[in-house]
Amino acid sequence: MFKKILIANRGEIACRVIKTAKRMGIATVAVYSDADEGALHMRMADEAVHVGGAASAESYLVAERIIAAAKETGAEAIHPGYGFMSENAAFAEKLEAAGIAFIGPNTLAIGAMGDKIESKKLAGKAGVNTIPGHTAAIPDADTAVEIAKEVGFPVMIKASAGGGGKGMRIARSEEEAKSGFESAVNEARSSFGDDRVFIERFVEDPRHIEIQVMADSHGNVVHLGERECSIQRRHQKVIEEAPSPFVTDELRAEMGAQAVALAKAVDYRSAGTVEFIVDKDRNFFFLEMNTRLQVEHPVTEYVTGLDLVELMIRVAAGEKLPISQGDVSLSGWAVEARVYAEDPLRNFMPSIGRLVRYQAPEEDGHVRVDTGVFEGGEISMFYDPMIAKLIAGGEDRDTAVGRMRDALDRFYIRGIAHNIPFLAALMKHPRFAEGRLTTGFIEEEFPDGFQLAHLLPDDPTLLVAVAGALHHVDAMRPHVNDDGSKEAREFVAFLEGDESREFAVRCARAGGGWLINVDGTDFEIHGSWKAGDPMFVGTVNDQDVCVQIGRNDVGFQLIHAGGQMDVRLVDPHIAAYQRLMPVKEAPDTSKFLLSPMPGLLIRLAVESGQEIKSGEELAVVEAMKMENVLRSERDGVIGTIHAQPGDSLVVDQKILEFE
């Protein structure tokens, strides 16, 4: 067994590998860039080596520096995590030449499966179901349009070396095929240094279901069941679960057999994932094989009881798999939610900055948090915006989802925007609860994006009651009676942003808690809270609740179960004046195109004086390696241009204005 390994990665996956290595008694080496100095992964490792500048091309993607760090520290093997060098066959070859073990598959498998064009050909030869399409690299946009017409719309334009949703576009028309080809090529070149793209039929109403495989160097290959990864946004997975609510035992066996056959065809070793698209009739087609550990591997670990990182390390050290296919059994259910630094109310634009407050849910046997951040740390513009992965499990799907909803309530982040409200909204969505999932779920259920209306709580009176208890604590601190109880008080609660809605609230201490009446409905509340606490944890009518508490001017901001509400409580005589207060209107920014995120302006498609139509491309902003096309929302004429290609933009910076 290895005595020391280097993790050629950062963030949560580096921390996750370090945890297993330490449990196995293996010393660890972290590498870090300028932007990651002081990061959690370098703090957790036994040693840390600086490998270059903030941009990944200057650090985590420089093979020579990674190898030099391994030699300098005496690391016998390198675990690549996912992303960066994890599917780089040239890197694996350099490690072999340097006498350093690669904790991953052989270079043949990496090269064959990393090229989506070649992988489809190999899959077909191995007897794996494949999607109809054109697998040769496409030279230009006009050819892409012709091929798309031959294959039949809708089509998927995909980068051959792609992954993580980058370099992928759906086209339903000739115009979309042309523009989609150009964007896919640009993203592929920027992200992977390989601008080849191909086209295949887009399966309507598809599910994205993947099979986890594990293989050793002695010819043993097993599959560990499936993961349902259909909840995606822009082809990036958001929610994953194991097993799938759609997969039958027979389908699992058939998909697993094909995944194993493909792994054997390329003499696979280590952990890998064979991804399939499955239609409504349970017909499945090969999508790609990821020759690395997947982001969503924890849900498989929960239902199988196996540590995939440990198996990867043991296999790389030459050991045989300790299990056969007959030993693999699935028990229980697990759900994973990806917590990102992005603003769902601004079309999920990335958010960067300092984590002023970071308090993750407490981990136990059913709740797990994989993260690479800490309170006071920075979310950088240079890397993926993932903050953490939250995993919840149970004996069945309902229990796992319930634990996930509770854990999301207890995940407290301030200082940057994050997607926890959106994740909570997904968890409580009726269609999600029913398991009726497709890769179009988010587009179908949130056709106009995620908006403030989606944050309205299912039962506003419950949060008003909690606000009443909190306000009673503040208001009654100077008025404690001799017996320790507190006199009843009456208030009027206003929902901020909806001044026409108000509630009559009566608050009193009772039985060590509070008896709160909201518009005639009683709520018995128990729990401890003092001013400044970020959460109220207790019970409401004997039901456990966790409500995040913030201050908003003189009121409370309350967050619970995917609902968010700003509540102001005032004495009845003040309420009369409150009703007369004018509502402050937001400034009119309709004349401007503002940058929705921090990023780089890479293309400006218009000029001053140009007439434009609704939906026409205005500019392209690149952030975290993703191209974001900004389009006009109306017909008009371009006025002043405020920014030029190459400019670094901040949030809400003016790019141009309309006449």
C-alpha cells in the first residue's frame, strides 16, 4: 500500500480524498494556487506545495509542476479527483514515465472514453446501445446545419472532449444549430483545448441515469447500481439520487451488464461511470463514460456501504477488488444536492466574495457534507462555484428527501448569493416528490426562471408565528413579571414587499414556550433563541422546525422549507401609520444592459446606432469558464457603449444603453 499520495485537485474533492487517505493511514500532499493559499484542502493535508498562479492553466493544469511536487515530497501516487487532470491521458503517461502511480484508469481507457466520438464507436462495438447521430468532428457551422437536418431536429451539439455541461447546446432549428455550433466550439476550446464537436439526436423527455463501475487490474469488473441525475440546469447536474425511482431490477441488470461490457472492452481499472439517456419507455442509450470519480459518488457510497476512494487507492496499489457482483446490494436511499455560489434570482449567475458566515448542518450517519470551504474563506472567480455537496439518506426515498429538506434549512450561508432556496424549492416540488423526472424538469417547472414568487412559503402564518415569538423576546425583555412569566402583547405583522397583507398577532409566554395567535389560529412554540442567533431551532405545534433568522431594517427575514419572508411587527397604534407609508419603487434600469455577474466581456455583438430586435445577441460574458449570452428583451436602438471586449466586469456594471 502507498505510504504517501498527492491530490492533484482542490476544493471539496481534495478534502474528501484526504479524509479517506488519513483513515487508511496514508500521508497526504496538497497542491495549491495563488488563489487557494490558506484553503481548507491545504490545511487538511500533511504537506502542501504551491504550484502556480490563480488561473488553473497556470497551476492545477500544469502537469510538470504537479509531478515536481510529487517528487519533491516523495508521493508515490497521485489522485486526480475530478476535473483538471483527471481525464488527461497525457498526464497519466507522464506519471507512468516518472514512476508515479496514477489513481485512476489506464491511458487507453482515458483516451478512448475521453473522446466522445471514439467512445461512441467503441460502445457500439461492445454491444452497448448508442444514440443515432454523426460521430465525426464537424468542421464549420454550415456543415453543422446540414448534418443536423440529416439527423433530424432536435439535436445535441457536443464537444468531443467535453464534460460538466460545457461545450453542449440543444438545437431545434437551423438558426440554433449554427449559433449553437459556434458557442460549443468556443467553450470547448476555452475549457478543454480541443474544439472538436459532433452532433447526435436529442432524446425528448429523457432521464439521465448512470451506472457506477469499479474494476481492478486482475480482470474483475463490477457495477454498483445506478444514480438518477436528471435534475439538471444547463446540462449541469443539480440533484442526484441512488437508486433511481424509475429503474426496475431488470433494467438495472441490463444497464449494468452493458456498462461492465464497455469497461472490459477498454481493459478498465479504477472507478468509472457509464452514463445513459433513458426515454419514457425505458429504452436506454449510451451517452459517455467518465473515467474518473464522479461528483455524485457519495449517494452510491450510502446505498452500497462502500468507500469508492478507498477502492480506487487499493486498486491502484495492485490489490484485487474485495467484492464480486454477487456481493453488491443496494440498501436504503440517498439524495445529493449541489450547493453553488450562484444567485438563482439572477438567472443563476455566479457569485464571488467572502463567506461571512458559513454553518453547515451537523453530520451524522444520514447527513453528510462534503466541502472545501470555511467561514471567512473566499469564493474565487477562477474555479467552479461549488460551495459544498449535501447528502442525505434514509431507509426509503421519502425519508431521504425529508432529511434533505431539514438539512437545507440548517445550512446557513451569508456574504455571497447561493442556491439553497432553489434546492429547497426542488425538494418540496410535487413532481419531484412523485419521481416524475426528466432532464428538462427545471426548464419545464421554472419556465421563467426562479423568481421571488417561488420563495413564498406554503404557510406564511407559521413563519409569522415564529416572528411573533422572536419579536416578543425582544419587546418584552424589560417587562418580566415576578413569577418569571411575560405578559401578553398584541402586534400587527406586515409582510415586507406586500404592504397590503397584514396579520393580527397575539403573543404570550406559556409552558416554557410561547402561545402565538395569528389571525385566530393558535401556534404553540418551544425553543431557545436570543437576539443575534442565526437560527431558531425548536417545535411549532410539536413539529420540529429550523428557521433561519436575519435582520431586515427593523424586521425579521425568515427562511424555512424553501420559503422566505420579510416580516415587520409593530404595535397596533403604529400600524395605522405604517399603512400610510409609500412603497419605495426600484430604480428604472430598463435603458441599460447590465452585467449579471462578475466576468470577462469576450464579445460585443452590436454597435452604437444599430437597430436590434427582441432576442438578438448583444454581448457574451465569460464567467467560471462558461459563456453567457446576453440577449435583447425588446426591439430598439443601441445608444452608448460603456464596455469593450476584454474588460473585466463587476455585477450590474453598464455594458451598453438603449436610446
